[in-house]
Amino acid sequence: LFIDYINDMFISESVYAHYYNDLVDSDGINIFRVLVAAIPFALCMVYKKRIDKLDDPVLNYCANMSTLALAVSIFAAASGGDILGRLAEYYLIFNTLTYPLLLKRVVSKDISKILTVGLVLGYFFFFWYQFSVIWQMGYQSDTLGISIGMEDL
């Protein structure tokens, strides 16, 4: 009701009216984004005892932000709004700090190598799926000579 009131008072007669309608009518964020947000949370839960033993404030902060990112992502997927999906991106940026901290300080070297390869392959697949399937776009790099998802374009 509050958002409808704000729309009626300020947005409906402005140049942002179409933006509001697009956000309200969206289906929410993709379930793959929720799964990607769940990876650092799951790693933090698996290695919780080691994280507690290190008592590193930066690692603790990043683990908490990963938990918050997952919670907001789940809520954004369930609520059907892109506004919350965009809010989740502010928390998901901390995952870029969480991964190296976990892989260097918490996880053993052998498992760290396996997780690193898995994360690179997983994020590559996620990148391909997001661009080619969801957005129906492609990626082309003249420098690297790579063309991904450009066959149909």
C-alpha cells in the first residue's frame, strides 16, 4: 500500500512511471542467482568451526554479509520484484571478498584447488546462461577471439 501511495503521489505523473510499472510487473530474480548467492553461505556453514577459531573480523563480516545476501536473494525471488534483486546485489559484492578469504585461510590447499576450479567453471556456466539464455545476448571479444552465444544473433 505504501508503494502504491508513493506511486500515486510522485511517480505516476513523472518520466519514471514506466520504470515503476516494469519493476512491479517483473517476475523477480532468477533462481540461479539465489543458488550463486548460496555458495559462500554454504561454505561458511561447512567451515564454521574453523572460521570461529580464526576469529578474523573481516572474514566474520564477509560471512555475515553473505548470509544477508542469500536472505535478500531468496526474498527477492519469492516476492517477484526486481527492486529487492537489485538490493541483493549490494550484499553479493561481499562474496568477492569471501571467496579468497575462505580459500586462502580456512580451506585446505587440496580442497581449495578443487573449489577454485569448480567456482571458475560454475561462474562461467552462470555467465553463459545469463547472457545467452536469459538475456538472449552474446559476448564477443576481438582481443581474445572469443564468441559466446553469438550464433543466433
